[in-house]
Amino acid sequence: MEEMEEELKCPVCGSFYREPIILPCSHNLCQACARNILVQTPESESPQSRRASGSGVSDYDYLDLDKMSLYSEADSGYGSYGGFASAPTTPCQKSPNGVRVFPPAMPPPATHLSPALAPVPRNSCITCPQCHRSLILDDRGLRGFPKNRVLEGVIDRYQQSKAAALKCQLCEKAPKEATVMCEQCDVFYCDPCRLRCHPPRGPLAKHRLVPPAQGRVSRRLSPRKVSTCTDHELENHSMYCVQCKMPVCYQCLEEGKHSSHEVKALGAMWKLHKSQLSQALNGLSDRAKEAKEFLVQLRNMVQQIQENSVEFEACLVAQCDALIDALNRRKAQLLARVNKEHEHKLKVVRDQISHCTVKLRQTTGLMEYCLEVIKENDPSGFLQISDALIRRVHLTEDQWGKGTLTPRMTTDFDLSLDNSPLLQSIHQLDFVQVK
């Protein structure tokens, strides 16, 4: 599961997501990080001015890079706006993960509201740190983005799996590592203490003993957070809009923008999307298996190249040692060419190994993340991210296209030494290359 850790970290702060929200591009951000990268846009870029001018460009679109420098060509981070009276003049700073974060133009007023509920400056814009797409926020601010409950659950399970081993609660001196937990007694036992204090007879025979990790989860399990509608905060999601591809509540169907759209049962779409994601993972799993076998082939090629190189050098040295002193000087030049070819072959194969290893680690991490998401029992939260995950799985599978798993270099040294020339032609002695 360690390969999945990259999927669980915020691209801004580099830490595990805290209260993640889902952007329209399907990427995630911490609530606090989303507020940190908000930028106030000029009035000419506001949604109201766009509608007044009759522009058909959507609010969610690439901003004009000629007017606003959203990211630097040097470091692909975020830059600051320039040339506007309303633009922040304070220099931007880089987060621990390398993404530039804009400090607020003025200190925010004292408030007891959470970051998601606190008001945002007028015409605030947020740019996704991963795909660099920009969106001008509406009056709801960050409350307009749904919360990713599924991702929170996956992070909780991942952190619990990496926690230290639990200790027995009944050992008198140095506590030993617990082996079971009694759900009825709510106590962790090592084997000696279990046999002494919790024998499997009498009333205790009906108690249920579970592994410590499972017991810890059940002990810390809190009531599941119910995902609510972003437009009607007091209503839970009850249906799924097929046209908009998002969960909706009954008020959205009666009075909202989904009233004329096709909707389906939330549970049915939840099961359908889980099935689609599982089927997409099957194809990606085959690609990962092929990649592992391909890496074995490449590592064997490295060994073969090294062995063939040693053999070829020995043959060359034997031929050159039969010649006179003048041939020895030429021999050194020929050996240099062999070594250069040797290094070139190794470099090509090792570069391919490195590239394939990175792609395989990303693929495996995505697979494990998707498998954890499939375990989630929150239909609404799952459906908020299922479409994006299905697209990512198909896209990743397509990236393992033709030629990706084909060696770029052969193991043979297609060189042969012609030692037939006369002594006076030693200085013109060269390899005969066969291609």
C-alpha cells in the first residue's frame, strides 16, 4: 500500500489531505490549501462582466495568459498577477511541495467560521495545481465544491495500517504485543494474558475475539459523515443526475437546475460505477503484470550486455596482443570505442528501466488507491470521484501502448575486428560494423 501514498497527498502542502474538496477538474485539494491559493481577479474577468460583454467563454476555462501570468515557465509554479490595481503586490511563496501560494492581500477579518464557510474576496479565482485549469468562484466560495468523504476514509485506513503495534493492557511489567482484542470486554490481550484472564469457557466463550488492527478500527470508528448537497446543505443526496454526472437531492429535482435532467437511483449507479471501475482495473492489472515481466527482461539484458562486453574485450585483447607494438597503440583506441558502445547500450537500457519503473509505480499506486475506493460504502462520496477514476484508469492503460514494453537496445555487439591488413596498415585498422 506504500505505493498508493502519492495518491493521498495534497499537491500544495505535500501532506495527507485534510478535509479534501473536489475541484471541477476532478482533482482534490485540502480546504486550507484551496484558500491559500485563491487569487483575486480584475473586475474585467468577473463572471458578471463576461455575461455583460456577451462572451461565450465559460467561467471554468483557461485564463488569458497574456494578461495574467498563472505559472512561471522556469519552475512551472504559480506566479503573481501584474499590471492591475487590484492584484496582490506581496511576493508569492512556495509551499513544501513546490507550488507557489499567494499570501492574502490584506489580513482576513477575525471570524469563528471554518475555512470553507469564511467569506472569500470578490472575484476570487482558484487554479488547479495539477492541470493548471482556473475557475472563478461564485457567491458560495469554497462551499460550492463537494467534500471527498471517500478519500478521507481511505486516508484513515491507510494511516491506521501504518500505526505501531498495540500492546497488551493486562501485562504487569513490560507490556507484550497484543494478539487479540475482545469486542465485549474492549481489552487487548497477549497470548499468556488471554489464557490466564480470558479463558474460552463459561460466559466468556461467547465473546468475540478479533485481531488487534480490526479492534482498533472498531474502537475508533466514528459515525460516518453523510454527504450533503452543495446547493441545499440540509439535504442528503438521494438520486444521481446522468446528464451532470453527480449526486443530487430531491430539492435539486423539484426546483433546481436538475429538474429536467434524467436521474437514476443512487444505489444502482453506485453499483454500476463500481463494476465499471473494477472492469477498468482488470485491463490495467494486465498492463502492470506485463510491465513487471518486462522489467525482468531488461535486467537480464543488463547482465547479458555486461557478459558479452567482457567476452568481446577478451577477444579483442587476444587479437591485438599478437601484433607488434604499433598495434598496441591502436588497440587502446579500439578498446575505447568498445567501452563507449558498452556504456551507450547500458545507458539506453537503464534509462528504459528507470522510465518503466516510475510508470509501473504510478500505475500500481493508482490501482491500490482505486481498490481502496471500491471498498468504500458511501455511494454518494464514491460517485463524486468514480468517473474521474475510471477516466484515469483508462488513460493510464492507454499510456502502456505499443512500443512501451519493447527493448530499445540489443545485447549483441555487432562489431568484428579485421586483423588481415599488413603491419604498415596498422594505423588504419578499424572495426567493420554490421548494422
